[in-house]
Amino acid sequence: MKSSQHLTLTNGSIITLAMAWALLVCNETPLHAAMPINAVLLNNIPSTIVVSKTALWIGILFTLLCTMSLIGLTLAVRKSRRLEELLRLKIGHYQESQEELLATEETLQAQVDEYMLSQDELQATEEMLREQIREYQSTHDQLLATEEMLRVQLEIAQESSQKFKAVFEHSPITVALTSLPHGTFSEVNEAFIEMFGYPRDEAIGKTTVELAVWRDDADRNRYLKLLGDNGYVHNFEAEMRRKDGEEFTVLFSGVLLELAGRPSVLSAVMEITEQKRLHNQLLQSQKMDVVGQLAGGIAHDFNNMLAGILAAAELLKLRLPRDDRNSKMVDTIIQATTRSADLTRELLAFSRKGSAVSRPVSIHNTITAVISLLERTIDKQIQVITRLDSYNSVVMGDQTQLQNALLNLGVNARDAMPQGGTLTYSTDKIILDDSVCHSLGITLAAGRYLEITVSDTGVGMTKAVMEHIFEPFFTTKAVGKGTGLGLAAVYGVVQSHQGKLTVQSVPGVGSVFKIFLPLVEEAVPTLCDKGIITGNGGILLVDDEEILRDVGRGLLEDLGYTVYLAEDGEEALEVFALHRNDILLVILDVIMPKLGGKEAFFLLREQLPDLKVLFCSGFSREGTGDELKKIGANGFIQKPYNRSELSRAVAEVLGL
């Protein structure tokens, strides 16, 4: 118990001492002021202090803690005093700035007042700005619309420009743009380059005079005058010249324009050389058609006269006494008449009004006749050679047409050798099959053909010329030296005889023409082999020419027939009605006055449906012999005819 009380007292004493010390430290209390406390404390301390170790350490720690607390408290107090001093300073500064704030407040109030005063102006300005913004927006929208429209127009303009450029550049018609007054080329298209032969860079910047594209300056001056007077020119025909000097015909059209303030001419040029050539050919064809019509009319009357002469000469030969001199004279008349008839037939063939007569023709004899004609017309420097190697040279065809074809080839060869040379006619038999035709470049049915070759050692032809030689009116000869119909006629004759015509030529070497015609495989009996065929019975001869009625009656009576005459169709009906039981055959002229041959034919057939009718004519506009046979005629004989031909034609119709 003592021990515990002792400890307590000791601890209390220690704590009391510590607190006193802390008060002294913290409050910086003078010692004499603290003395009452200390005295109290000291009075309470027992005289004998017995301190345990534990109490001693606790006291020390407590004292340290109190000391540190007192030190911290002291520092805080001092800091508080400094803060208080600073606060006083700041309050002083605040009071000083209060006046400034009041002054500033007054200034701000004045500014606010000014601002409030300007609000109306600002609102008015704002309204004005809004109006301007609306106007700007409207203007902006209009600008956007205008921009879009301009964009579309620009696209259209670009498209139009591209189209114009494409049309200008690729137009098949030559187009050029020239500036006046000198006619300087500022633009040309591709067709211009092809037509005139000048490259674009060589043409642009040059005048028409410098390039010499006008053959005649007078044409250029007239063109410019018309352009200046009217502002345009349409289809002005002129002769132009290419870079290589070749001349050609064109149609010039132009219009006067103003480009960049300068007068210019947009010209279109179309070459019409070929069209003009075709036009001239058409005129020539029309002229030849007129000539053909005249030839046909003349041939009809001429054949009637020849028929009379030939029949009279043959009758004269029969009735004259046997006298060599008289017979020779009559034979001369007959030969001349026959030749005249052949010429008339050629004239009809030329006018395309005659009908081809297909009969066996010996090509060797035809070549011999052609050479006899050529020898009188060709230059003596030209040597004519024949090599007739084919044993059989008989073909079916028209002798006159074949003779004219071979004659045309000879004349063409003659003209190709102005300095002389060699003209060769040769024949050979050739067997054609597919392989041979392919090698020759022709198309013909397989079989035996006669190969007729006409060659010369003349100037020859280029490939370009050979492509056109068979075209009607094409010729390389000078004006007045050829019509361009010769080789075209040859080609037509060969085609009409189911043959083929080929040509080979080398410039400076010569040309070779080959004709392939079907051969007659077996000997074909000709009507000539039958000679004169006689008969009997009544024949009605109807012709409007008195001379033909007279000589016809003589020939027929000499052949043994009884002859009745009529000068036209009407009289023929009357005569036939009177002698219908005696008349076996009617020889009916095609063209007659009052009632023509065809009309009379149908009326006669009404009287006797099986009546035999033989038509004859020097020239028939109504149709050929085949066409007359289609309407029911029994035959057709071409005037002029000789006694033998008449006898065979009558015998064939009567079935003799």
C-alpha cells in the first residue's frame, strides 16, 4: 500500500513540474510569476523523493512531448501574429483599393450607360447587317445558279467544240479555213491533206497562191468576187492542182466569216472528177443511144433494100445464060450485098437492137478475115503472126460478134505499138477442170475449150489501168482517139458466148489477152449443107416494100410455090379470106403501115388457129425472133436473106 501511494505521489509531482515548465515556456512567464505555482508544487513535493525507473522515463518522455508541443505552439503564435500583421497591411491596401474600385465602378457605370445608349444603334446595325446577309445569301444563290448555268453552258460548248472538231477533222469532204485578203490557210482537215497532198504544217501559214492549188487564177478571182458580193458561194466548179501536179475537178463552196475581228473564209471542197467522168459517159451513152435508134431505123430500110438487091441478083444469076463474066459480076453483087448485110447487122448489134444468131463458127476462118482487114489499116512496122494450132476451131456463136471482138483486140494491140512490134493470133485446144481453172483464175464448167490468144509487144498496162479496161468508156487514149467501148464490147461478147476473158500485161513489155470458148464436140450439121430445098403449095407473102414483094415472089416461085401478095395487114386478111384453102403458109413482115404484122397475125389465127406463119423483118422493135415464137409464130427469118436461107426457113416451117 505504501509502495503504490509512493508511486502515485511521485507521478503527480512529476506531472505538476512538467506542466509548470510548459507554462513557462509557452507563455514566456517570468519566474517570479510562476513562483506561486512552483511553491505550491514544491510544497506538495515530499521531502524525500523516491523516484522509480519507470516513473522517471515516463516523466522524461512526457516532458519532451510537452516541450515539443510548447515549441510548436510558440511557433504558431508567432506565425499568427505575423499573419495578423499582414492582414492589417492587406486591409489597409484593401481600403486604399476601395476608392479605386469605386472610381472604376463609376467608369464602368458610365460605360454601361454608353453601352445602353448604343444598344439601339447596335440593334439597327444588326438589322442592317442581317438584311445585308440576306442580300448576300440571295446574291450567293444567284451566283451559284449562274455558276451552274455557266458550267452547263461550258460543258455544252466543250461538247460542241469536240463535235465540231471531230466533224471538221474527220469529214470526208475537204474543209479549210483561210484568212483574207491573201487566202492564208489557218486550219485544214485530214481530207484536205489527202486531196491536195500537203501536210498540215506545210499548208498552214501559206496562201493558196503559194501552194498553187488553183490551176487557173481566173477561177480563184471569180470565186473570191462571188464570195465578196454574196457572202457565200455554192457549188463553184473549178480545176484544182495537187502537190504532185495532178489536176482534178472540184465543187467549191464557201462562206464569209469574221473570226477574232478578221475576215475569214470557211471552204468545203468536193472532188467530182469521177462524177464528171460518169456524167460525160452518160452524155456519151445518151448520144450513142440516139445513134443506135437512128441506126436501127436506117438498118430496117437498108435491109429491105439489100434484101431486094440480093434476091434480084440471085434470080438474075439463075436466068442469065451460062457466061463466066456475067456470073462473076452477079457473084460480086451478091458478095457485096452479103457484106453490106453483115455491116448492117454489126450496126444493129452496136445499137443493141439486133439479135445474135448462134450457129457453128470456125474461129480460124474468122481470124483470117480479121487479119485481112487489119493488114489494110495497121502500120507496116507491125508484124502480124498467126499460130493456129487447134485442129478443131468450131464454136457456137454469132460470127459477126466474134469477128468484131477479135478485130477490137487487134486494133487495141495496134494502138499499143506506136513504134511497131509484133501482133500474134494463136489458138489451142485446152481441157479445163477445177485445178486448171483455179490456176488460170477463171470459173468455167469442166470441158474442152478453144483458147484464143491475142498478144502484142506494145507499151503494156499498169495494174491500175488493168482494173478498169473492161469498163464502158474507159480509155487511156487521147481525146478523139478512142471511145472506151472496144474492150467493153469484147468482154460482153465473150460473156454472151459462155466464155471467159483474161488479160496479162507488163509495162514496157506488152499485153496478152486470152479468150476461152466452148468447143463444138462433134460435127454440127449446118443448114447450108442441105442446099436449096424446093416445095409446092400456096404462100401468102405480106410486105409493104414493093421490091421485096416482087423479088420474093420470084424466089418462091422458083422454089416451086404458088405466091399470093399483100402490101399490109389489112390486105393480107382479105387475100387470105379469098384463098384460105390454097394458102399453106403466110410470110409476114413485122413492121407495116395500117395494120402491123403482130396484129395481123392474131387476126389470121382467129380465122385459122393452126395457120403456119413465118415472120420476117430487117429490124423488129416489137421483139426478137424468140419473142415472136413465144406468141405462137412458127419461125423468124432476118432480112436480107438469100435464096438458100429462104428455102430452108420455109421448108422448116412446112416440115419438108
